[in-house]
Amino acid sequence: MGRRGKGEGSIFKRKDGRWCGFITVGYDEKGNKKKKFFYGRTRQEVADKINQAPNEIKQGILITDNNITLENWLNIWLHQYKKNQINESTFDDYESIIKNHINPLLGKYKLKDLRPENLQMLYNEKHKVGLSTKRIKHIHVILH
């Protein structure tokens, strides 16, 4: 098998038997490479994840910054990915939900640390203060 091309990453077998691969997704402020790692039980599984990653990065699905907070990501998502796809009134509604309901409770969490129980806590809290089921579903849609 030939070498992978520039920017296509690297795949190797770990001592624990799992396969690991990574791609370079950019550079930090100091000029060091930022890498995104992928793991799997087989080499092919890791290769598939690496091959799929560039498309996910372009679509905004794959997060390449491990320190980004939910608040920052929702701001990027809303203004760069959704703004031109939704009506202005929907945009305003999403912006209001993010500002008033999501960010106060979950905005400071790093995306990598966000867990289902955190989301459930948000939904429970909003239900407890009397927010309508419809509005809670809107919160869920945005977070999904």
C-alpha cells in the first residue's frame, strides 16, 4: 500500500490493539499543528472516519476545536450555517432561545464535556419554571 497524500492523516495500531488515526485540521496561534484523532477496532474503520472527516468539517458537523464552548459554537452555527437557510423570524427566535434559555445554564460548558444529563437538567429546569412543552422542544431542536 502506498503512502497517504498530504493532509490525509496517519493510521497506526496502538499497544492496546485498537487502531488510531489522525488528520491535521489547522494550526494554533504558535504555529503548531492541530490534530483530530479517530479510533476504531479495525484499520478500515479508522480509514473510513478519516476519509469522512473533511466533508464533516465543511458541513460544520465535526468540531475541530476541543476547547470551544457551547455558547461559542451556537453563535458560529447560527450566524455561519443557519442564517441564510432560515427565515428572519426563525433566526430571531433561535437567537432568543439561545440567549435566554440555553446559554445561561449550559453556555460555559465545553462541547467535549457536554453530556446528555446536562441537557436533561436544562429541560427539567425549564419545565420546572413553567416553560411550555413547545418551547422546550424548540430548545431541543436547536441543541440537536
